[in-house]
Amino acid sequence: MNILVINAGSSSLKYQLFNMKDESVLAKGKVERIGMETAILTHEPSGKSEVHEVSEILEHTTAIRKVLDKLVHPQQGVLTSTAEIDAVGHRVVHGGESFKSSVLVNEDVKREIKRLFDLAPLHNPAHMLGIAAVEANMPDVPQAVVFDTAFHQSMPAPAYLYPVPMALYRKHKVRRYGFHGTSHKYVSERAAAFLGRPLEQLKLVTCHIGNGASCAAVLGGKSVDTSMGMTPLEGLMMGTRSGDLDPAIVPFAMGKEDLTLGEISSMLNKHSGLQAISGISSDMREIVEAVEAGDKNAKLAFDMYEYRLRKYIGAYAAAMNGIDAIVFTAGVGENSELLRKTVCEQLTFLGVEFDEEANRAGRGQDRRISKPGSKVEVLVIPTNEEWMIARDTYALAQKTN
Ligand code: AMP
């Protein structure tokens, strides 16, 4: 069975085609600049040369058609016909309170995703374009949707409610939803397998530290708290996002700097975080390089980023009354030796015994970076959200047969 995974944005679309039998990736790629005459299709078929093509792609239906053409192309393709695609899985950012797990797409599901546009105005409309585009090209293929928020629907009310008038929750569904759920779930499962212990018995803090970053407290395989909130702005300091701050700063800064709602939102989402403090970059690689070159602002940005992450790990130890393992994943978590070292060396009070040598070895693999016998284990597990989407889609599609 072959599953096509789609992550549709407003002007881009990423895809991966999985062969579920041997869990291999047959092809992957992306279409960028959808809506322009110079859209770029990058196609990477397994075992064949990468293809780059510039052409006019004005909307998502054409983008999907071009992707399908590439997948069945006599030289650049990996399939003989699109009939070999058994199901399509979509990443959807916001499932609100309606979706606690992945589901097959039907009219009710589409209606509900549309109803949630308010909560994810930049993402959910784009995902709907992706779903409609697949429908237009392959009307008979089952489609599934996998939500970033679903894994965190297990949070209890004290973790997901904000201490504001309940009318905001009742009328407008203002609450913590959390994001990166597919990744937190994936690395939790991998961590249990790596440790050779049942997930149901583990207390994990999973740290998805990429361009966007969030932590989750995962108790017995269920998310019981997470750092991102109603939107992906809350929680950790990120590349360009502020993370937690005193909400009174918003009206104060708007008044003092004469900012509109749009401008303050843009400031907190796009012009804060590592970028704002370092004045150099939102990219952790460049921050670390600047720290090593002695740049004081980069050092301050790094220290704030690390400190805020470490505080969350401590908070989640309290939330679960202990931790068995801390898991690092995503771009920064998987690659920044300095961040992991700085965080872990100051968690000795929890029982973390950090292994510096292991921290430097084994990039790209699931690995342990705590010393043998450390009371709290520390793992690095490369995330694979696309695989999780394929797995859920496969399971749902099998039920339709
Ligand atoms: P993601 O959102 O998971 O794709 O992660 C993107 C982030 O990972 C970027 O901010 C990169 O700076 C960061 N990253 C990638 N490689 C490294 C590295 N070797 N050291 C530090 N950060 C890295």
C-alpha cells in the first residue's frame, strides 16, 4: 500500500510518498511559490536524480496535478499509475476540540475544519485547498487528516484552561490547544521503544525545538501539558516568536509605540525571539557561531532561549511529580550540541547525569546522551511527522476496505 502525505501551505505544498510494506520513502518534494508564474517544483525520487522545474502554477489543484505527473513520470517517477496511491494523508494544524485523533475526510469533517478557520487563519484554509486539490485530481482516493492539536486533547482542564472569564472559553473556545502533537507523540513512542519500557509507565518531557518550539509533559503516553497555547505563540522563546510574556505588555507597547493589532501581532510572531535579542538571526546555527565568536547579544539570546527551555522542563517535572526521560527533537533539538549540553548540565538536581561524549556522537539516529545509570535518561530522537501521518492514514484507509 502506498500513502501520499501532503502538507499544504497557502503558497507551498510539501509531499512524501511512502511504501507502507517496507516503510520506505519512494519520493518526496515540494512546490513553492504557488500563485506565481515562476512556481518551483522540486522532486526527489528515491534512487534517481533530483528534479527542479519552474513553471506557472496558479493554484493548488495544478500543483497536485504536477506532483502526480512527476510521481508517474516514465523517467523521474516511482509509480506506473496514480492508481497505485491507495490513500492521501494531510497535515492539518488546528483540530480544535472536535478532533481528538486522525479521521477520514468526509463532508462533516470538511465543514468542521472550515469552522475552525478562526483559530488558525493562516493554516487551516491552506489545508482545505490541499484537500480540495487532491479531490479534484483523485476523486476516488480516501483522504485522512492528521491534526497537530489532537495529541494534546488529553490535557486535563487545569492545564488547558486560562484563568480568564469562562465566557471566553464557552463562547469563543479560548483555551490551550498545543501544537507539534504529531511530533510529540512520535518521539514519545520511539523513546519508550528505545528504552525498552512500556510507554504507559513513563513520564516524559518531549522538547520539539525547531524554528517553532514547544515542550510537552507526556504521562503514560498521554499529553498532560504543553507549552504552546491557543496559538503557537505561547511558551518557549523561538526563532522569531517571543513565547511567554506579561500580557499587559501588549496594550502598553501598542500605546507607547502607536501600534495596531496587526503590527503588535506581527512583532510578537515575526520580529521577536532569537532574532530580536541577537539582532543577528533567528537561526540557531548562526547564533551559536556568533556566541563562539564572542558576540554579546548572541550570547544573551542563547542564554534566554536555554533558560526558558530549562524552566519548562523543571515545571513539567513538577506537573508529573518526576521525570523518567527528557527527549530532544526537531532542527535545534536534534542538532545543537551546545543547547542540549547547557540545559542538561543544569538539571543535576533532577538526577540528570549528562554524557558529553555521547552528546557529540551519532547524529541522525535515536540515541542516549545521559550516562549509564542516570536517574533521568536524556534522549535525542529525530522526529518524523510525515511517517506518523502516513501511519495514521494507512490505518484509517484499511478500515474502508
Ligand atoms: P525545524 O523547524 O525543525 O526545521 O528546525 C529549524 C531550526 O533548526 C533552524 O532554526 C536551524 O537553525 C536549526 N538547526 C538546524 N541545524 C542546526 C545545527 N547544526 N545547530 C543548531 N541549530 C540547527
